[in-house]
Amino acid sequence: MGDKILVTPRSITQEGGHWALRKLEESGFQVIFSTPGVQPSEHELMELLPGCVGYLAGVEPITGKVLEEAKNLKVLSRNGVGTDNIDMTSATRLKIKVCKTEGANARGVAELAISLIFSMVRSIPYSNSLLRQGHWKRKIGIELKDRKLGIVGCGRIGQEVALLALGLGMKVLAYDAFSQPTFTASNEFEYVGFDDLLKRADVISFHCPPTEGKVLIGSNEIEKMKEGVYLVNTARAELIDESEILNQLNSGKISGFATDVYRKEPPENFGLLKHDNVICTAHVGGFTKESVDRAVEGAVDNILANILSTV
């Protein structure tokens, strides 16, 4: 066949490929990669995409300008669930099929969210850093049993987080604006309104897409929260007003903030990074061997199913 497929996710390019890509090669496609381990720029995409019939994409911004140049592109397949990085209006107009791999990274992101919660409430990075510098200083922590975890967005990832939290003896409050509340896990799990969740939760974890044009958590929302609340964001940076988070960390209203996501990756001039009560990870939520394998294989299968069906 000889048609090209562009592959850009950093989890694949930095490793020089992935076993699931052999399915593409065995079907006669030529697999090409963006710069290894680096999120491709608009300029690089505009150089690589022309001539490609398929695009296995990561979280890089995919603009209408890029898609306009991709004259032969039939399928854009995400190795994840989010499509807010894609100009969907242009993709629809240009008749480019956009596919997602629902649930592929759910367990990896959920386990990271729980890990960040443990790290915050027991000040693990803080203690580790001071000990490495030769200082013996302790912060008192809290236990999670019987604490209330608020989950904003109860899709595949939120549900995995709920199950893990319930296993720890936490009580779970869930809010979801986009799907029907059909998931039920135990008597310690309940769906609540957004404001109710903000008022009652000891820890809040975000697992929802951003709302265009506005943040989900700003000064008004933080004011409704409990004194000393902990926040975890493994979803999208755009959900959070970062300057307000910093203000409320300094005031003590927020005891801890953990994030795996940033408006620009890697982040520049990220004020939260230097705060003792902030934990930052390098967008590693879905970066486990198992999650990557599921996501890449699913994205490849989506490309093949949609391209071959048009041949």
C-alpha cells in the first residue's frame, strides 16, 4: 500500500516505536515518527502530515491550519480519550474521522491520583527532599479512612478512582455533568451536586474535560470548600485557576495541591512548582506499560478499521 501513518505520542517516540505498530506495517503502511520524546509543534506537524492517510496522535494541539494541510488524512486516532486538543470543527468539515481509545489509560491515571493523594496527606515528597538535604523535619498528616473523597467526573477514570478509594475505607462523593449516574459501587458512594461536593469533600480529584472559556475551580468555588482541603488534578490544567490555588495554599485554605497536567508542557514559569505543599508530576498518569500498550493497540486498531473500510 505504501501510505504513511504519522505517530507522535511521546510515550512511543521516545522509545523508538511500539510492538503494536507492526500491525500497520504488516498491512502495508509506512510508519513515520515526530521528533523523539518531544511534543510536536504546529510547524512540525505541517511538515510531516501531508501525504499521511492516518495519524496516531498524542495530546499536542492539532489546529485547523494543520488539518487543512493534511490533504490525504482519513483517520486521526488518539491514544487516549481526550479530544479537546483537536480542532473538531475543522476535522468534521474536512471529513477526517477522529477516534478515541476509551478507558485505555483509566487504571494508570486512577492509580496515580490515589498515589498523589497519599503523597499529599503524608507529605512524602516534602520529607524526602528535606532528608536528602540533611534536615530532620516532620509534618503531621491525616489518615484517609472515613475521609470524604470528591470525584469530579465519574467516567472510566473516576470510577476506577472511586473503587480504589472505597477500598481504602474512604467515603466517595461523585459529580458528573456529562453522563448518566448509572455507576454505583457501595453504600459509601453517592452522587451529589457540584456545590455539595465542594462543601463536603476532604479531598477533591478531577477527572473531567475542561469547560471552554472558563475555569471550573476559581475563587468562588474554593470559598465553598472545607478549610484544609486537598486537590488533585490529573485531567486538564485548564480546569484550575492556578494563581488562585497558589493564593489559597499560602492562606492555608488549601492544604495541598497535586497536578500531573499543565497548560504548556513542559511548564514554564510555573509558580506552583516551588511551593512546599504542591506535588508536580510530568504528565505520567497514563504512562504505565499496561496503559501505553492498551492505548497504542487500540489506536492502531481504530486506524486500521477506519482506513481499510474505505479502501
